[in-house]
Amino acid sequence: MPTVQQPGFYKYGQLPAGTYYIGDLCYIFTDEEWSYHCKQVFADGKQFIGIFHTRKNIPFANFRTKYGDGLYFGDDDDKYYVDSGTIGCFPLRDLPKDALENSTKMAKGIITTFDEPFNVYYNKGPGNIVFDPIYIYTGTESDQELNYCTDDE
């Protein structure tokens, strides 16, 4: 079933076609860029999720996990290591050179190519993140029964 038809998911927008790193962005951002991003995400005493832009106006997505740090799996058994409580999707061509050359950092997520623009979704109940068609579970099996999401993220 296409993601857009699943109950409980809120569509946050679309990212352009290209090759992306999907995982915890704290591993690949420079300290300066991570600090800038954290100021966007943690503003006014809230944690925001969705599509953001770097200072160079590069669009990317970032969503919180249901239970914070840990090891999470996608529907194809890909592994996502998390230390910031978030999983994001960032264009590979715009990654800092040192992140691209650091295989340890890159191994904490996956690299994938989207041939067309793709939608990004989040379901707050079970904490599911979708970079369509990649589906990442961040809750427990019992959380998967929670099919709700609110627009007041």
C-alpha cells in the first residue's frame, strides 16, 4: 500500500531526487552546522520536526525517534544508529568532505538514491519515519498499533 494512504501519517513535504544519507545527522554534520540545526529544532522550548534548510539553503528532513537514542531498523532490515534521538535524510552531494571520507560515520546510516522527488512522513504514535519508500520503525511492536498523528508537531 502506498505510504500516503496509510492512516496516522502526516506528510511533511517533499525532497528533490538525488542520493541521500539517511541516519542520525549528528554523525555527519560539522559541529558548526549541527549547532545551527539544533537552534532550529529546539526553539521556543519545543522540538520541531520536518523539513529544514541549512545556512546554504540545502533542504533536508529530520524527525525524532519514539524512544531517543538506540539502534533502529527499517522495513528492509537496514540499521540506523542514533545518538541524538533523531533520524534525518540529507543530500550526499552536500555533505562535508570529511564526513564522506569517514566510513565509520557513514556506516551508522545508509546511502540511497531516489530517482524522483520523494515525500517524507512521520507518524507520532508509533514513531515511524518514512522517506518514501523507506520505512523506519522507532517504536516497539505494541507501538505499531497506535495509528495516530496530530498536525500540531
